[in-house]
Amino acid sequence: MTEYGRGDGSDRWQDDPYLGDGGWNAQQAQHGDQQGYGDGQQQYADPQQQYDQQRYAEQQYYAQQAQQQYNEWNDGQQTGYGRQQYPQQYADQQQGYGQPQGQGQQQGHGQQQSYEGGWATGGHQQVPYGHPQDPYAQQQAAYGGGQQDYYGTQDAYPPPEPPTRRAPGREPEPEPDTGWDPGPDQGEHAFFAGGDDDDDDDRDGRGERSGRGGKKPKKRRGGPACLVLTLIFAGVAGGVVYFGYQFYQDRFGPAPDYAGDGNGQQVTVVIPKGAGGYVIGQKLKAAGVIQSVDAFVSAQNDNADGKSIQDGVYTMQKQMSAASAVELMLSPKSRSNLIIAEGSRNVAVYALIDKRLGVADGTTAKVAKTQYKKLGLPDWALDRPNVKDPLEGFLYPSSYAASKGQKPATVLREMVERATVKYEEMGLEKKAAGLGLDNPWEVLTVASLVQAEGTSHDDFRKMAEVVYNRLKPGNPETYGSLEFDSTYNYIKNQSKIDLSIAELRRYDNPYNTYFVKGLPPGPIDNPGEDALKGALNPTKDGWYYFISLDGKTSKFTKTLKDHEKLVEQFNASRKKS
């Protein structure tokens, strides 16, 4: 006998009320003539008659199943499950089968309980299973006849109930937690299994499970998801290690540096004015000369003369060590700047700029003549009358990073700017009145005369005194006339020594100091810093005359008589040579 009370006959498994195809209809109380089980007067039918009637009941059951299901659920004909148990006592086959149909239905209706308040558990009389449509009604065994009650034990399955009528507390209890971990090959979350979070076992209304009391196996974790997470973690770990190493190198490690004096490939680097070690290092690194700025700054600090690196154009090699780069920049061999010498006239400077920039001759001179007011001249240098070149004296002698591709106006503007800054630093405008001059323009003109006539830096202060003494209108030697050969040579754009007094006095030009008393209209060259200092701080020894006997030094005298003796000595030395 099975646990559902079936006999050892040839009953069909699909007729089982819980697992078979009969569904809920096979489990419902029929409308036939049924007697309450447990009655002591019930008798058992003949075995042969029982078998024939059982076959007949099976045929009738399948014929009436479809219509019976719908009518019974809607008319409330079902029997309450409160006291009904399986398997039950089966009535005598002759008595159950021979009872009138109408009487059986009336009895069935009278004993049935309503579903409205849930499944009743009161003392109503149970409906017997003697109807021929019940395939289990022909079993020989009777409930309570010494047979074990399979629904009364603790481990028994409860009778099936409709999903919408299931009473609270009757849900299948969850499986106990055994503490077993499914391991990495079983999915704890839908993300690893590739499914949703609610892919737990779904139950239908009858509480069906996949298998006998089991549950669906969990899905396995997907390999691609694990691979993605592994790659993410590896990337994060690698980033932490990389940036940590860079941080350590920047704070505590040595700066990257090339080795050697370069790879032989030359490159030109322009260092701007006022650039410090870090700016110079950045320029060199951008040109591929050095490997890191920190290495260059360190090498510059280690070199005693490292701080003396000036602005300008340098010819370097690529991939040089920082120390070798510093050494080369301190050597004149690396300088490829445009050098403006002290005392240079603007005509010569314009020619140098044209050659350095690779432009046609006369290009820079034309720009200077037409655009001089846009090149940064100070106000006191503008609108001067009879000036040959407004930029004369403002192309300050220095080193300039001029190279091909630049425009002449750019180079000229840099020179004017540097001269203007220098003149302001030295105080030309403030000191002019103390020197007996009207403005800084005249101070600059005196400095240009000192630069042109002086032969050495030691002569500049004495030469400046000669200028200031001769400019005095009532002086007893020249009576206000300068009589400098340099002014005549400037207007003639020449540099001659042998000039006759007759020639000098006949040439009518504002720049000819033999013809006009006082200062020329403007500077006659670009004086250097020493000449400017001499003009601002002349000696006060009473010098009026000067002559250079060897072209290297000058001799100064206070009277014309003493000066003429030196002139005779000079002429005699020239005849001998």
C-alpha cells in the first residue's frame, strides 16, 4: 500500500489526488450518494464485485471530470477539509451504488460547508467516498480498520488546497539552514548567475516543487563576470602601484638624467631674459637637450658659476647630461646670440639684424624709420628736432636671442625695451638737472660722446668732464664749442682720424660740433653701461683736452698749450711708423 492509502490493485498513478493528472477535481467530494466514514455498520463488498464496480467508476470519472470541476467550484459543492482525512473508510459498494441519485445529491448539499470564512473545521458530517466517480472508493481497506493514518503523522504531507484558499500557517516550511557554503562554483547572487535576484524556486498554487519535495538547483556563477571583476581589481592595484612609485620617485628618488655630452644632434635653444634655473630647464627639456628639469636645476646649483647663465640663443646637443649642459651654456662656444657691441651705431645694428633674420638688406632700417613710435620709446625721446635716427642710443648693447623666423620689429622692440629699463634704473631723468643738462635725452647724448671718444673704461669719467667743461659758454678754452671729430664722422657715417681743421669747420650740419656750438641733436651711438656711469659721475679735475697716442689709452690736459705738445708727439710717431 502507498502512503496515500492506495491498495495493491492496478490503480493508475495519474489518478493520484496529489501528483496525478486528476488535479483538484479528483480530490473534491462528489455529488453522489456518500456515507460518512467511520460508521460501525458499514460492510465490505465482495472482492469480485468490488473490482467490476471500480472499473465502472473509473469510466464515469473521466466522462464527468471537465463539467464537474467548473460547477462544483462555483456552486460551493466542495466538502470542507476541516475533518476529512486520507485515506478514508470506503463504503459498501452495493449500498453506495444502488442509492438514488437525487437523494445522494441532497445529502451532499446538506453536509457541505461554505468557503466564505475559510475551510471549516467544525463538527459537520463528512461526505463518504462511495460514489462511483471516486476511483478510490473501491479499495478494500477501510479507514480506522487497523490501517496506519498517513496524514496524522508529523512527517505527512498536508492535503492539497487551492492557492487562493490556503490558510495561514499551512505554507511549506523553508528548508533548515545547514550552514553549507555552495562554494565559488555556485551562485550566491543573480549577478554571477546571469539572472534576476528572484530566480528562487517559484511555487504554483498547489505548492508544487521540482521533484519530490526538492528545489531548483542554483545557477552557477558566470565566468565572464568573474573575469571582468578580476581585470578591474588588477587595474586598480596596478594604478596604485604605479602612482605610488611615481610619488616615491618625485619625493625621494633621483631625478631622471641622460649620460654623456649628447648624441651629436645640434639644436638651438632660446633662453628669455630673466629666466631662472627652472625656466631654463624647461626650455632645454622641451628641445630634447636634457631629460628632466630637476636634474638641470640640481646640476646648476652644484656648479659654482651656474647662476651666471644669461639669456640668449644657445647651440646645444640633444640628450646631454644636466651637468654637461650647464658647462656648455657657460662656454662662449654655445652662444649664438646676436651681440650688439658698446658704441655701435644703429646703421651697423640694422645690418646685423637683417643678416641674422635672413631678410633683405635695408629691411630693418626701413622698419625703424617708419615704426619707431610703436617700438616702446619713452616720451622724453620722442619728437626731437633734427634727429638723424630716433632709435639711436636705444639699441642697447647686449646679447639678443634673434634667429630666423623672427620679425625685425620684434628684435628692435626688445632692444628698446632693454635700453629704457636700464636708463630708468640708472636714473638719467632724475640726474639730468644736477649735471647742468635739460633732460635725460642730453644725458644720453653725452654718454654717446664719451663712448665714441674714450679708449678705455678708465677714460670715461675724465672724458665726461671734458664734455661738461667745454659746454660751458664762458669757458676760456673753447668758449662753448665741443669740436669732437666723432660727431663729424657720425654724420658722414665714417671713422677717420686724419681730418683737416679746414674741412671740419666748413661742413654745415647740426651734428658737426666744429660748426655748431653745444651738443649735437641726439646720440651718435649706443653707449654701454660704463659710459653711462661716466656721464652720470664725471671727474672734477679741470680737464679740457685729450689725445690717444697709441690708440689704447688717452692723455688729458687742461690747457691748449699742453695739448699742442701732445699733438706734435703724436705726429712724430706717425711719421716714424
